[in-house]
Amino acid sequence: MDSENLSDRMSDILYEHERRSPLSILKSPPKQPKTVTIQARVEESVKTQLELYAEFIDASPSYVITEALKLLFRKDDDFRRWADEHANNHNNGKAKGDVLAKAV
């Protein structure tokens, strides 16, 4: 088999593999999480800094707030422990409430 035929054969094999592959060349965009609107009062200087930072990274103020809060929640070990305990207590109370509601 000469090199040209070998090259054609390899090309055919790669084409068949790509055609059968479940992976697409272009990925679908990530699903945007559901958003909600909140209102908060902040000092005027904080609003100014927020707008400047958003402009600095070419993003919206909402994006800056969301990412800053995510970072805060991730980095604050005390909060994470408290939130885990709170979630466990809340889920335990909810389960007990469900039992009581069914018994009534």
C-alpha cells in the first residue's frame, strides 16, 4: 500500500470515527441559572465602585454582585459550617413537620 492510499485510508477511518462519535464539534452554551431580582441599599461609594468594577471587567453589575457573593460564600469557612448545620436542621425539621402534617 503506497503512502497516498494509506493516507486516504487513515482519513476514512478518522471520518468514520468522528461521524459515530457522540461529541459535537460545537458545544451547546451552558444553561443559564434561573435569576431573581433583589433590591439592596448600599452606600453611594459602593455603588460607584460596583459600576467601575463592572466596567473594568466588561461585565454587568449583576454579574459582579453574583460572583462576589459566590466567592464570599465559598471562602468563608465559618459561614459554610453554619450553613451546613442550618440546612441539616432545616431539613430535619421539615421532615418532622411532614410527618406531623400527614398524621393530622
